[in-house]
Amino acid sequence: MFETIKNAFRNKDIRKKLLLTFLLLLVFRLGCYIPVPGLLRSSFETAITGNDFLALMSGISGGALANGTLFALGIGPYINASIIVQLLTVGIPALERWSKQGEEGTRKITNLTRIITIVLAVVQSVGIIVLFGNNQNAIQTWLFFEEGIGKTGAMWIAGIFMAVVYTAGACLVMWIGERITDFGVGNGISLIIFIGILSTAGIAIVEKFKVVFGIGATQDVNQLWNIALFIILAIVIFFAVTFVDLAERKVPINYAKQVRGNRMMAAQSSSIPMKITGGGVMPLIFSFAIISFPSMIMSLIPACADNLVWWQTYFSGSSPYWYGQVIYALVLAVLIFIFAFFYAQIQFNPEDISRSIQQNGGFIQGIRPGKPTAQYLDRINKRITLFGAIFLTLMAFIPSVMFSWAGQDLVNVFSTTGILIVVEVALEFHKQLEAQISMKQYKGFLK
């Protein structure tokens, strides 16, 4: 990895792309610290602590949501819009045709994703303001507005202003991500999530070191052992996740001799790589979103305050009762399995692959072409998805349990989803950087 980065900086063009990528990511991090007038930060942080999904989104945004800053929504609306468009592409024929139209179709889908992003940003901005404004009194009014139109009118103006600011912040983050993708190295959206997660973890560890050295807090040198244990556990977990993420089942494909024009093509062999975690982190994100959705809705409705307390008491990962935590864990595990198989069916279509193999004169040794090949690939895909779902289910609970050994204040430094995202983005960035270096070396060889 370090050798790849060193080689990349030796090339002028790649160095410019890397510097532009780092500069845009720095702009994103600066936006995560710009405060929004009319907001009580402590109320935002308190409200997010009790919601697993909002805590996840805050971790992805680098703590911007918990601080209520300009980029509080982060890249969340764009991610949700991309997921919605991807799912609609499977069910709506017009979108499916766009996905097969090449560059023109990609441009149409990108524009649709941007429009849905803006709509979701407005909805999420209003939802957050209503949620925190009603329950936590997070929205503060400006006195010069209160004198003219009263406190209620000033609250409305403050809320509208904050909704506009947060929507604009989400659109700016989307623009930064697209610029990185177009002119930098790697996928800009993934890198923004990556840097947000690392920033959240870095801030938590820095706060821990402040306690060790007694900076702004009571000095406790023993916390240094907790930090060391946390680093060791993080290395072990990241190694295990990387090992599983790189694991794949290769299905061998043989191609017979073919005559194309006046040329005789020799027999060839290749393979279809099938990853264990083909759905990536999407099953976890979907599961956390679904299981947190009822509490979010009840938080928006003041009349459901008692129901919200009941829900968090008897159906939550932080429930004071063991059976509440068990029910939460079982439901979360079932959702992970459902979404793992659902997303595997979207990502991998055995019939299309079987048809493509047959059209190119290929076959799997011992399997007849056509429908038997599709059934064979589908059977392998389901088995791999089963192991992937088990792995994701274990990952949903094991990291928090292991990190609790290093202290309760370090449990949420790396969320389960955050660990998976960091590993996948780092591996993908490394692959793209190697591809850029290889392309430049290849061009130089041709010259």
C-alpha cells in the first residue's frame, strides 16, 4: 500500500489527482466544523446518542450530524438516493433501459439521482429540525425576529433557514464527491464516507489521550492501557474483515476453439469470481435503518412519547433488560439475512451470466449449458450468501463486545458498518491507484 502511494507521487499526473482529492476532502472536513446559527449543539448530540441509525449516520459524516454543523446531513441523502434508484432500476423498465444505454443512460440516471438527493435532503432537514426542535428544544430563535413577529414566528423562520442551510450543505457534499470521482482518484462518495469514519474514530482517540495527559480533564495514566488494548483489538478485527472481504469462490469457465472470420481462436479458460460479501455493507445499512425507523417516526410525533420510551426500553440494543437486547439482536439478525439474500439476487443474476457464457461458447466442466448452468450458479451463490450473511451477523455484534473490553467510552469509536466500509474503500482505492500507475507506465512504454 505504502509502496503504491510512493510510486503514485512520482508520477506528475497522478500526483495532481491525489493532491486534488486530498484538497477536496479537506474542504469537506472544514464544512463539518462550520456551525449553523440558531442551533443548540448539546441537544443534537444528546438526541443522537439514543438512536442507532442516527449514530451511524453521524459516524459516517465525521460527527457533523451530532454537532449540527453545515454538513450535518453529510453524504446520507445521496447514498439513499443512489440506493432508491438502484432498486427502482430493477423494477421499472424505463430505468432498466437507461442502465443499458451506455454513457447517455448513465447521465440520465445520474441526473435522476441528483434530483432525488435534493428531495431527500429537504425531507431529512425538516425531519431533523422537527425531531430536535420539539423534543430537545435544539432550535434557538433570534431576538430581533421575536420582537417583530413573536417567538412562534421566529421559530418558523429559524427552522426554514436551517432547512435551507442543511439542504445546501448536502448538495455541496454531493458536488465534492462527484468532483473527486471525475478529477481525482477513487470514488468520491466512498472516500467522503471513509474520511468521515476515520475522523470520528480519530477524535475519540484524541479525547482519550487528553485524559491520559490531563489536558482539560482529570489525568488518568491507566487509560493508556485501554488505548493500547483498543488498538490491538482494532488491528485483529480489521485483519479478519479484510481476510473475509478478499475471499472469493472462483467458478472455472472453459471456452472451446472458435473460428472468427479467417482466424482460429485457441481454447481458453477463465473464472467467475464470487465474493462472500457480495452485497458489501448494504445489508447492515438496510437492517439498521429498518429497525430504527419506528423510533424515528415516534420521535417526530409528540403524542408517541410514551410509546417511544417503551420501544427503547423493551426493543433496543441499549435496553436495560436482557430480553429486550435479545429480541433486538434476533430481529436485527433476521433482517441482515433477508437483505443479504435480497441484495445478492440484485447483484448476481445467474440466468444472464449463463446466457452470456453460452453465447461466447463457454461452459462449466460437467455442467450442461443453459438452464443447468444457471441453476448451478444460483446454488453456489446462495451458499456463499449464507456464509456472508452469517459473517455480517457476527460483525454486527462482535466488534462492540470486543471494544467494550477496552472501556465503554471506546465501544462506539468504530461501528460495525464503519469497519466494513473502511476496509472496502481502502481496498478499492488501492486497486484504482494501482490501475492508474499501470496505465501511465503502459503509455510510457508505448512512447
